[in-house]
Amino acid sequence: MEIRLNKFMAHTGIGSRRNCDELIEAGRVSLNGEVVTKLGIMIDQETDEVRLDGERVRLKVNTSPIYVLLNKPKGIVATAKDESGRPTVVDLVQIPGRRLYPVGRLDKASEGLILLTDDGDFALKMTHPRYEQEKRYKIWATGQFTPETLDTLRNGSIVLDGKPVQDCWVRADRRGYNRVVFKFRLREGRNRQIRRMLSHVGITVDRLVRMSEGPLTLGVLSSGQWRKLLPDEVEELKRSVDTPPRKRPAPRKPGAAPARRASRRRE
């Protein structure tokens, strides 16, 4: 049976199809003994031999996917493999006979909830922007802030990489001179987004923890601990990404006053 190479790899649990395309382009995949870097190649999954970093890639037979929730410590890289040899989230979650991959990003300096799985299609849905999985963060920071600072963080006026960020829910509690604890709720996940947004308004992040993603929370997991998701948690997660995404309001015109969101600020 013929199938695209990236789809075959995703079905083995290596990662999403997008992740598999990156591995192919990086020259880490071979087909019948020859390295391939071209995307869109069709293979016969019954007869062709696929290897990743020299290791044979095989379809799992009658094996249910695994879903893991990890409380990532600071200093751990949220990738499956690091070329510099730094410790990764996969090093922390060792399940014999299974090859897990992180779902989404959480930068090295940040802590908290991250999912790992060998279900490539699930990982693709969880990380695709259109499904808008809400993530909640708690941030300990240093710097002065005013109501205007919060408006700037909330109303989508900050531009990163040439594109405005989405409007988001933000709350701040003063904890002494120039010490602030923020709570963020985001539905997008740009690289180091919260750190860059706070830097834009003159605030430095001291510690950042992801507390939840979709319906999942860290609960009582200590830093570095992990657990498998329960079947009902997996089903709830899958329902959350199968639900059609909400429609967004039209972007605000430059110079227009931000709409008031009193109900959101009282949360």
C-alpha cells in the first residue's frame, strides 16, 4: 500500500507530519539505504525500509498511543533530540519500547505543563493555530506597570515578527516595589511570546510557569514529575480540538480605541 513518507512516519508516532517533513529536509531520514530530503515522496509501507538517524522506523501493531503530562523543569529543552547534547523532555520520560515526542513548545528557561505523545495526528491538531488551545501561565516579573501597561498587553497592539499578537487575558498583582505577578491566558504560541510582550512594556521575566493547556492542569505534579493521561482526559482533549474554533472579531483599525472588556478583567 502506497503512502506519503511523512504520513507513514507520523503513523509510527515520530511526530506530526510537519515535524516529519523537518526531519526529512534535515537529511535524517533514509529510504532503502539512501538519504532523502525531498518532500512528498510516496513509499510502499509493506516493502520499503525507512530509517531515522539509522534506526528502523516501523508501524506499531495493535498498540494504543500514549499521552503523557510532564511538569518541565527550567533548563530542559522541549525537543525530542538536541544537537548540542542538552537534556530534553524526552530524557525525563522514559517508557520502554515507546518513542515519545513533545507537543508544542516551551522554551528552555520556562517551566510547567507540556504534553508528550506518540500519536502524530493528535500532536498536529494540538499544535495547529486554528484549534486555538488556551494555555494559562503564571509569571513572576520585575518592573513598573500601570493600567495603560495592561491595556497594551491585552489589546493586541504589540507587534512581534511583523505581526500583531492576538488580544489576550492578562491580570497583574503587585508584590512589593517593582515586583509583579502576572497571569496570562493565550490562544497562540509564538516563540518566547510572553517574555517578548513583557519586554516590550519594560518588564523583565524572572520566572514563567505554564499552569494549564486546554482542559489539563499541572495539579500536584512536582517539577520533573510526569504521569500518563487517563482515558477520559484524552477524550476530553480530543473533543477540545475537534470542536470548531470560535470566530474572531475583525482586527481593530490603527488608532482606534480598544474595546472595553470589563467582564474579562474581573476574572
